[in-house]
Amino acid sequence: MALTSLQPCVLVVDDEAVIRARLKGYFEKEGYRVLEAADGEEMWQQFSQQHVDLVMLDINLPGVDGLSLTRELRSRSDVGIILVTGRDEAIDKIIGLEMGADDYVTKPFELRELLVRVKNLLWRISLVKKAQQQTIAELERGDDLIEFEDYSLALNSRKLSLGDEVIKLTKAEFELLSAFVLHPQQVLSRERLMQLTSHRNQDVNDRTIDVIIRRLRNKLNAELFVTVHGEGYLFAAKVED
């Protein structure tokens, strides 16, 4: 199959050459462009030289481990990240997801299952991009400053203020708060919140969204974020723009 620029690019990071070759052969047959790296240093070289849509990242790597690389990747990029681990310990998976991974598989894994996970993640990434483009269009129409209670959220400058105090938000916290203020007093499911932010994976949305909301409750009035059991969350403030 001829390679085209439309083909998703997958970067396989694993210190085992046999596994890299197996994944490369399989995914190239399925129409993907596949790059390889044996460790973190090679990963960054590949990542800096060309566009990558998704990284399959082994946790147990020589030098810098996969969990640390996941955290660094997420701080730099919204690339899709699937962790590959030989450990069957839940704590590794939870830590990886909290550091920003979108999904994980445990060795030995079925190639067909991994393919399905890759397709689903890339599809969710495309939904996020569409939602972000919609938000940008709203901002370009002049929807910059939004006020609720005593807070002011400047969408263009990404600044949250309470009077003269500036409240620092991480990127994830800002995106989730923006999703709420643009949809006030509406029940938003976790899946909908995932689509409105950079946190995409339906397998981890409960933990990812809940963790960020817990952080927002610590920084803002906690009563603004109402849990609607079995459905999602509701932003209770009256919003003025």
C-alpha cells in the first residue's frame, strides 16, 4: 500500500526489537505510517522531526521510563498516548493515566485489540479537534470575557480572576472550566466533557474528568460544580458575557 500524507503516523517506543518489528509490520499493512524508537532519546528525535498522531509507549524502557516520558509528552503535546506494559499491576495503569496517557494494553496483547484501540483513540482525537475549532470560532466572534459569581474568565488570554486575584489554572483545568462556562446550568456527561477538552479516552473518562473537577473545586467555589449521579456534572453558576 502506498504511503500518503493522509495516513495516521504511529510511533512505537519499545526496547525490544522483535516487538517493534511486529507492530510495524502489522500496522503498516493496516494503512498506518509507523516510526520506531528503542528509548526516550530516540522517541524525542522522531517526535521532533515529523508529525506524530499517536505514540505506543512501553513503560519498562532503559533510561527514562515510560511513565516519566508520558508526563513529559503530555506537557508538550496533545498526541495520543497508549501505554504498553508487561506488568499487570493496577497502580501502574492508574499512574500512567493520571500522567496523561489515553489508554493502555498489557503484554501479551492481541494485535487486533490494539488496532481497535488505536482507531478509537484517533477518532476521539478528531472529535476533540472539531470541538476546539468550534470553541475558537466562538472566541473569534468576540466571546472573550465571561463572568460568573465574582469570577471573570478571559477565554482568549486564558486567565481566571477573582477580584484582583489571578487564579492559576493548568491547561486541563482551563479547558474543563471553559467547557462548563460555555454550557452553564446544563448536565454534561463525562463523555461530552471529554469531547470538549483534550482528555479523550472513554475508558478513563471517569477518573480523568473527576480528578480535574476535584482540582477545580479546590481552586474555586466547590458548589459551582454539581455532581448529577449517573449522568455527569452541572455548572450551577449564572453566566454573563
